[in-house]
Amino acid sequence: MGNGKIIEKQADGSLEVPELPEIPFIEGDGIGPDIWRATRMVIDSAVQKAFDGRRQISWLEVLAGEKGFEKTGNWLPDETLETIRNHAVAIKGPMTTPVGKGIRSLNVAIRQKLDLYACVRPVKYIESVPSPMKRPENINMVVFRENTEDLYAGIEFQAGSAEAAKMRSFLNEQMGTSLSADTGIGIKPISATNTKRLVARAIAYALENGFSSVTLMHKGNIMKFTEGAFAQWAYEVAKEKFSDHTITENELYDQFEGKQPHDKLVIKDRIADMLFQQVLLRPGEYGVIATPNLNGDYLSDALAAQVGGLGMAPGANIGDRCAVFEATHGTAPKYAGLDKVNPSSLILSGAMMLEHMGWREASELIRKALQATIQSKTVTYDLARQIDGASEVKCSEFARAIVDRIG
Ligand code: NAD
């Protein structure tokens, strides 16, 4: 196409989306091209159907991962980052982490370089998807994981290195610790600024989308000045920015006898290990969950398993400047090019992208058609082996079945 227009970000943070927006995509490595082709077909047909051809996406390929390396000699070209930054919205398939090539993870690099500070993972049960839960229909949570700091900041010193020795002597001599010479050291930075912007986004999302609570997941009983501070700063930002719309769990019982006023969002906190039990035993009590980086990584994969696994779990990385929607699984190299895997994770991420753009009519068509396709037991191998009487189809056939239902 090539005559698409850029989505502009307004001063108040909202998006001005033209009828023909240009959206960059990274197709990804391994199974990436298969699931991207399937996703693009589904998104295009939903947009066409929802808006009668008045709106259309002009896709713009940008290079990264193996394809980026082959064509430019660079795993993550600056031009790709610049294009995504300018376009406000982008979508990507999974990318190989180049082992021993100097980059820890391309995905982590994209999040950090574009300051995509909120990793947003909705976890909602889709009827008929096999689940290990007794009542999976009670699951409707959205994890807001801080994306830029915590142990993922990459401040690590290998045991035996000169850097570790320097850190160790500083800590032992000046800070009263007694670390042995064979200790590796990792630093866990958690700041008020980054905590508050993440939690403010989580609260705003909960209010806009009708959730009744935001739970702060932390391990502050042990890590008081990092995870404990996260919870404290989170409560502060709720008071500073949302005092008319939020109450704490203590206020719920002290002032409202435990009966939640319909116009108030409850802010509560739970210790991380306990929350892993709670989301299994009482999932209905949790809606939006805001948490530091490492907790969020563990929790979002565990929750994904409760509603059908990583092949079904969508995700987005969102910052103030731009947002990148992505499949949450990896490149599954053994299935690369076989047209076999489940494209639902990327398709549902595409639906999230359309919602972010305000094109809800199209995202709803996708969600309904995907659910109906799974209910009809027309599914890829991963679901087929768990559903009695299922007919196993290829990745592209699954997408075609969704498109037929949209049409
Ligand atoms: P993976 O998610 O690629 O695959 C693990 C297994 O999960 C697969 O073998 C397959 O059985 C199943 N699976 C994954 N996606 C599926 C789908 N859509 N449908 C059906 N089954 C699916 O994890 P891995 O093997 O640990 O990682 C492979 C590569 O992907 C590594 O290079 C890793 O660094 C990278 N990775 C990238 C991302 C990302 O781009 N966001 C995330 C995780 C891993």
C-alpha cells in the first residue's frame, strides 16, 4: 500500500488514528512468519468487515531478529526502533534471543530502549479451551508488570570477576555485609517514579474497563526497600491521582463495612507467594494486578496456563510514547515453517491493539469469531490433543476458519 498515515499521539496521551493508519510490524523468527501471516489475515478481515472498507491498516515491515541480522547485520537496527517510536503503535512476533551475541534479549532491549514500562497481559478464559481449573470461567485478570527495572535492569556481577570483587569489598568494608569471594551479585533497583507511572496506568485501566480492584503483588515482608516500597508508592499514587475513585481495603472495612461502593475501586495488596495460591483457589477476587518486573514475569505465565497456555495468551508493552503488541510465547523453533502452531496469542494481541486504537468494533469481531471457532472444535494441534472429538487444523486453516466466521 504505502499511502498510510502515522497515528499521532496527542498531548493528553490519547491517539489520533487516521482511517488508513500505517502500522509497523516485526514478523519474528521461528514460528513468527506463520503466526504473523495468520494474524494479519484475521485483523485485515475484521477491520474490513467492521468498517465496510472505510478503514484499513497499511502494514509496514520493520526488521529485527534473525531477518534483521541477515539483511542489515544488526539484530535490532536503530531504524526499527525509530520507526516504532514515531508510529505510536506496532505489533511483533516472537524473536530468537541470540545466544552469546552481546544482547541479553531482543524483547527486553525493545522494552528498555522504547521505555515501554508497562507489560500488560490480560488473562481471560475463552469458553471450550481446555483448562486445568475447575471453574476457569471465574478468571478475568489483567497483569500490569513493571518492565524497565527490578532484577531485569541487568546490573549483575559474575562471581570471581573484578567487578564483583569491587562490589564485594565495598559492601563488606563499608556496608557491614560478609559476602564470600565466590558470590555473584545482582542489583534490584525499584524507584518511586517507575512504580508510580506503572501503578497509575493500572488504576486508570481498571477504572476505564470496569474492574472492581487493583491488587499490588509484592514480597515486601522480606525485601522492604524495594518490593515493600513498591506497595507504599503504589498506595501513594492512588491517593495523589485517584482519591475520588479509589479506597484501600482497610477503608473498605473501616468506613463501608466491607460493602464496596459501586463507584469506588479497591486498592489492596498481597504477598507474592500467597497470591499464587489465591489466583488458583479464589480467582474471582482478583481483577487488575500491578507488580514489579520479576513477580510479573512468573505470575503472567502461571495465569496463562490456567486459561489454556502460552499459545492463547496475548500481551502488550506500553509506554508514554508508543505501544508494542506481541505474542507472549517464544519462537518454538522445532515448529518453524510447519504451519502448525496456534496463532491465537498474536491474534488476541492484535485484538488488544485494535482496542488501544479505539477500533473496538473490529476487535469484538475477532474475539467472537475466535471463540466460535474453538467452540466448534476446529483447533491447532496444541488444543486438539486436549479436546475430545476435535479436528486438528493447520495454523493458516485455523485463521481461515476465523475469517470465515467474521465474514
Ligand atoms: P517457546 O515459547 O518458543 O516454546 C516452548 C514450547 O511451547 C514449544 O516447543 C511449543 O511446544 C509450545 N508453544 C509455543 N508457542 C506455541 C504456539 N503458538 N502454539 C502451540 N504451541 C506453542 O519457548 P522456548 O523454546 O523457551 O524459546 C525459544 C526461543 O524463543 C528462544 O530463543 C527464546 O529466547 C525465545 N523467546 C522469545 C520470546 C519473545 O519473543 N517474546 C519469548 C520467550 C522466548
